Amino acid sequence: MHSFHYRNGQLCCEGVPLQSLADQYGSPLYVYSAATVRDHFVRLDASLSGVDHLICYATKANSNLAILNLLAKLGSGFDIVSAGELYRVKQAGGDPGKCTFAGVGKTRAEIEFALAEGIYCFNAESEAEVRFISEIAADLGVTAPVALRVNPNVDAHTHKYISTGKSENKFGIDFALIREAYQRAASLPHVRIRGLQMHIGSQLTSVQPFLEAVEKVAPLAADLKRDYGIDFWSIGGGIGIVYQQSLESGRPDWWTAPETGVPPLTIEAYATSLLPTLRAIGLRILLEPGRFLVGNAGVLLTRVVYEKRGTAKTFKIVDAGMNDLIRPALYQGHHEVVPLLEPTPGAPLETVDVVGPVCESGDFFAQDRAVPPLAAGDCLALMSSGAYGFVMASNYNSRPLPAEVLVDGSEAHLVRRRQDFSDLIAGEMIPA
Ligand code: LLP
């Protein structure tokens, strides 16, 4: 479900017309729907009600304090990948005791910080890391809770940059080596073996790879429970979302988004197929969803600055760039282009490239896409930009970061102000 629909000719987020937000806060502008995030969390939580579980939101997907606070209030834990994310979770009112710490390159300072905050568990990705955690814990006179991340060597069938569960990926410990790794980890004096973790990739659109991984790793989980008394098994994140046809109801006449042929992965299908195996193991199940919770809950608003007609193409040049939303450039990500003012029914579509102002040919949001009429000055929404949108934005081309707004019902809250020029040079120095 999401909360972006036309009402009286205006694309609204819940009860708020997006054009009014673009006018008030300027563009480019990220807008998030609180109701969508809540709905996704509550539905996922309910689908797992048959098993002891904890949802640890993958903070990296969208780490705005307002989003973290909203999830913390729903009882969410957090999967973090840096000390900076742990700091954010704390500032947002999240509980470090419900945080898992992932990542292949945790530094001493990060491990010390996480130990001091009393996180739930380190998800260690190599034996070298476990030894390092033990050493640091010894220095501090504490015992560190540790899970090892197993790499099950399962193909997630997703973009190669976000596929993590194959032996050639840098993540986790090889399935063939994991049992010995547990043995050695268990002998370390300042480590307490607490769990098992895996994550095979992101934006998975079928349940099959999840099922394959869970079935492959389940016997290991059972053995670890027996041999080391582990408490939990984290099956990672990765639940894919629908990027095309994101206006699921009230689809306007001009809508021509191609069918993907891939049935969307429903949360019900996910839970139904995995739960029997998970329940049988009798461990607490952790999930680390990022995109599923926030992806369809956000849009990036941008305004057409110019139109340029060439011999080969027509370009709609907008005021957002690849620095604001890098997914099309980096992963060939698809984001629907939806005008904020509803097009007149039957208005002819035009095949265009929607591009940004950044000095790179990779700076595009849509190529050869049939879109409704868009004139200079018109605003549009790049749909499903709530995950891996703002968090991956940069100041490239010295472009200030956009503002972010959280809509809740009929209210809109500015949750991050737009950067100004002084932010661009903050912290820089010219040698005397
Ligand atoms: N757990 C671990 C250990 C992860 O590495 C990730 C994502 C997640 C959970 C959350 O995965 P999700 O539920 O969001 O699929 N920037 C890329 C996605 C990178 C995902 C990185 N790891 C994109 O825009 O598609």
C-alpha cells in the first residue's frame, strides 16, 4: 500500500497536495508518508506473529531522524552498519539494545562505541573481525555478543551490485567454512555466541531465493542452537517492492507502465512460505527490511526547468540530479514519472528523456519514456524514492542537499531543511 493518489486533480501524499509542498519548500524535495511506513511495519509484524521475532529496520535505507523515530515508536529494532547510524538511532529515541551491527569493515572506534552502548549483537563478517571484537571487549573488560554472517551461496536474482549471498561477494563467511568459524569464535574469551545471520541481497522480487537460503541454512541454525545455545537467527532484509505501476489505484488514463511479468513479492507469500521452516527451529527470528518499509513511502519532487528538442531526443531537464537520487544511474533503477497536476484524460503522451543538470550523461531519471505533457515550470514526482534516495545523495557539482518533509494525515512537517551555500563549505579550510 502507499498513500500517493490524485485527488481533485492534484497528486496528494495522504491529505496533502504535493504541489503545495513544492511551492512552500522548493524543489527538489523528498516527501515521505508516515501512514505508509506504519502500514508496512504493522503488516510485516503481523505476518510474523506465529514466531518470536524482532524487526530490525535497515537504517541505511532512510536514516532521517523522523523516520527512525516513527519506527522506534512502533517498537522496531535497527540494523546499523556504522557508528554514525548508531548515533542517529540514539538521537531518534531508538533502543541500542535492539540494534544489530552489520558490515565487513567495522573499526576499533565503532566497535568500542557499540560495546559502550550495549547493542543487541555484532553480526561479524569474518574471523578476523571476531578476533578483533574479542580483543577490544577484553580491553574494556566486557563480553561482546556476536553472530556470524553466513554466506549461503544462493543466487538472489537481483542487480549484481545489490546481490550479496554468492561466494564471490565480499559478505559473510563461506557456507563451507562457517562451522569451523563458529568453533574458533566460541573459544574466544570475550565473545558470547548469540546468533546467526544471513542476507542474500536486496530488491528480491520472488520468494524462491529466500526459501532456498532458509532451507539451506536451517540445519546449521538448529545445530548452532544445540551446540552453542544461540538465541536468534537473522534472515536479513531484501524484500523487493514494486517500482513500476506505483499508483496502484486510481491509475490515470495515460498510464502505460509496462507490465514487468514478475508478480510482486507479497508479504503474505513471504511469511507463508518461510514460517514453517523458521518456526520448527525454535529460535527468535530477526528481519532486516529497509526498502520494504520505506521505499514506496517516499517520492522525490522536482520541477521541469527547460525543455530541449534535438534531432534524436526530447529532453525534459529537471532541477533534481543524480546527486539527489542516484538509483537510475547506479542500478538502472526505474522510478515512475508522475505529474503533480493530473493530466487531462486522453492527453497524448510524449516519449522523452527526463534528465538532471549534473555534468554527466549518466544523470537521467528516465530514458525514452512515454510521459504525459510536462512544460517548463511543471512539477513531477519520481515515485518510490523513499529507500536509498536521500541517504545516497551527495553534494556533487556543489549542489546543496534537498529538504525532506514527512506527511502525517493532513499535516506536513519539515524534517530536514534544505542545505544552503554555507553548508557546502562547512568544515573546509584554506591553508594560511
Ligand atoms: N541487511 C543487510 C546486511 C544489508 O546489507 C541490507 C542492504 C539490508 C539488510 C536491507 O536490505 P533491503 O531490505 O533494503 O533490501 N542502494 C541499493 C540497495 C543497497 C542494499 C544494501 N544492503 C539500491 O538503491 O537498490
